[in-house]
Amino acid sequence: MYTRMIHPEELSREELDAFLAQGWFRMRQAMFTCRFVMSDGRLRTAVWLRFDLSTVRFRKSLRRYLRRADAEMELSVGPATVTDEHEELYSRYREDFKGDLAPDLSSVLFDDGSSDIYPTQCYELRRHGRLVACSFFDVGVDSMASIIGIYDPDLHRYGLGFTTMLLEVRYGIENGLRWFYPGYIAPGCEAFDYKLRLGDPEYYAPALARWMPYVDLDHGELPATLISGALDAFETTAHAGGHATERWLYPPYAVVGMDPRGDGYLAEPAFVQLPDVTSGAGRLLVTHDANHGRYTVELFARVRDLRKHFGGVEHPRGGPRQCHDLLRRVRRVGMSTSPEGALSLALGPGEPRAGASRGRG
């Protein structure tokens, strides 16, 4: 399961620490963890980070942000509330943001209600009394998690988004906290790399269930890299044989994977589609399981369109097209450890090549 989510009715500070230490993070009033993101229209691995605040040292370039904030802004921090002033700032920030965001700040933090199970604090930055930036972060016993920072886009040159994160870190140090969790980065997508400017983080390794030095991260072994590389190899093999293919990303994989009723539906983040020569009755798809190093060839049927749940974006900033259909498995053709074997399975009846096995779904 690539994505998991739970909805606790209450959450103590100790429990928040425990979730964060296991690679989970806040999403509205839930806790979740995921392995993939597609925010830039490409399949990326979500790599969860944390910083040991006992070792953080603000180098000169970072101290410059803090000095400017201290000298030119009125700073305050306290228990979080969302006011009309916050919502107005969020609206301006959202209009300028290049990507998808919730319609309002309350939705980001509270879902459809106003209750908050999290111990949330808000840092405010004002200029001549006017709110120009703010950030929301959760505080546990010895951990803190940065949830969202917003700012006036007219003051983009001040780097206020990054400044709010630095102020959070300083708050954590001054209050004796040990760990700062800024969420994930997605190697290959530069939009998240600003988090690495803080210093030397650790990353969560799900297979080992432990935190490791980020400098030891092997980018070539990330699941998204392995899946994309395997699907590239399959398409190369198919094209060499004169067979057409279509590459797709599949955003609904996360929803399907979290739903206990999802068994029997496609729950992989990307696939290659071929013309169905085996029966003509559905969509013949090839996926790759990075954990087991094998391809799966299956026939799927469309159930319904889930486009409205994913914003209907099909070509965000280039990259593969995105499929938003709920797809139900009709039949599993077989599995293979090689692109040649997978192609043999996809082409129909006959003796499978080495490394391929046929099977019934």
C-alpha cells in the first residue's frame, strides 16, 4: 500500500511525536503517509525529512533572513486561529500559486469543520500593522511539524515563505524541541528543494522503518525512479517490435489504495497501455512493482470518471497524460521480471518468453 491515512478523534502531543517519527504527517484533520507525488506532472518519490534541531546552525545567508524579519516586521506567535485576515491573505497567495491548493485556509487545516485535534501554533509577520505572511505548525513534546506558510505575493522578493520556516526552526530551538519535520521533498522536482537549505536532514526509509542521513540517499533506487525506468524499458522493447504504447500517470491510485473496498481495482501510480489484442474487451495495462522488481500485465474495465476529485488536470506542465478513471481488474494476464516477457504476455496466447508467467486474476 503506497498511501495510508487515518482519522483520529483526538491526538496527544506524545502521539503526534510518535506518528511523525514513523514517517507520517498531518493532512487537514488526518494523519497520512505516501510514497509518490505528481505535483509537477511527473511521477516522483515522496522523501520525508526531519532536522535535528540540536545540530542546526544558521549560516550567514540564513541569518540574513532572520535579521530582516526582526528589523522590518512585527512578529508574533501563539495558538492558531483562522480569521478573515488570514483567509484574505491565503486567497491572494492561492491566486499566485503555481499548482493546486484547497479553496480556503480553513479547508487546509480543518476539513469541513472548525475543530482542531492538533496542537497548532501560528507565526504572524506584519508590516506596518498589515499581515504579510504567516505559518501554521504543530508542536508535540519534542517535535514540531511545519504545515503551511503563506505570504503576500507582492512581497515575493523578501522570501517570506522561507523566512516563516526559519522562524519556526528558531522557535523550536528556543523552546527546547529536538526534531523539526518540514514534510517531504520529491527528488527531481525543485519546488521542494528549499527545505534542504536548512542544513543536513535525515530521511525516512520505509523499508528499514528508520531515519537515515540524507547524504546516504540513493536516488537511483527511489521507487519512482525504478518504476519510470522499468516502464521506459518496456516501451522501448514494444516500439522496437513495432507496437504502439501510451504512458499514463494514475492519480486515483492513492484513493483506491486507502479504500478497504479497493481490492480488484488498479492501485499503481503509473502504467503503459497497449491495444488489447487478447480480447478487445477492455484496457490492457502494464505496471511495474518496484518492491518486487516485476511487471504485471492486466486487463481493466472503466467503472466511472473520478476527474472531479483530482481537479481534472491532464497535462500539468508536460509529462505523461493523467488517467482519472476508476479501473476495475477484469483479468490478470500474467507477470514477468523482464520487459520482453511482459510484452510477450501482452501480445496474446502463445508460449511466454523466459521470465514470464501467465496467471488468472
